Amino acid sequence: MEIKRSFLLVLAVFCVSVNAWATPPQSVTLTYDLDKQLLHVSAAHPTDKLDKHFLRRIVVYKNDAQVDTVNLPFQRSPAGVEQDIPVTAVGGDKLSVEISCSKGGVGKGEVNVPIPPKDETKK
């Protein structure tokens, strides 16, 4: 009985400590180019071991529905990631992303697609 209790205690401590190693992006910034239909993702994630510690996945949502997943085999820059992702959207749509780190942790960002101004010359 004492062995089971000790095992459960060690397991609980391990599960809690795994979250301490999680390193989500420090910041996630999104911009959207309506003319080009491109979502620009910029995520700050400093690392000095690009082969072992990097941003590995970007999941894209439009109006809370998943529309794309971009798997990144590695992080090119030790400062973070810059990625353009084609996404079809119209003014008023909400685009958001979840970015996962290879060591755990998720960063999030969102942007509302601007509604283009009405052209006053067309009457």
C-alpha cells in the first residue's frame, strides 16, 4: 500500500512539474491583408537551441472554426517566427491562432478583419 501511495505522489509531482517546462511564445501578433487574403503571424519565442526548442505548429481559426494547421519543422530565427498564411476572409471575420512550442505551452492571438470603407464615388 505504501508503494502505491509513493508512486502516486511521484506521478503527481511529475505531472505538475511538466507544466513548468512549458514555454509558450512571449507574444503573438496578427495582421490581415484583405487584398492579398493573407494572415501574417508574428510570434516572439527566444531560443538558443533551434533544433530542440522551437515553435512547431500554428492552428488557424476563422470565427472560432478551425480552417488550417501549419506544421513548422523548425524555427528559422532564434527570436521567433514570422509566417504568412493564406486565409479567405471578409470584413468583420475574426481570425485567431494557437501556436504550440516543442517543449509545451501554447500562445494565442487574434485579429478582426477590417471592414473596407464604402467607395463614395460609386453612386
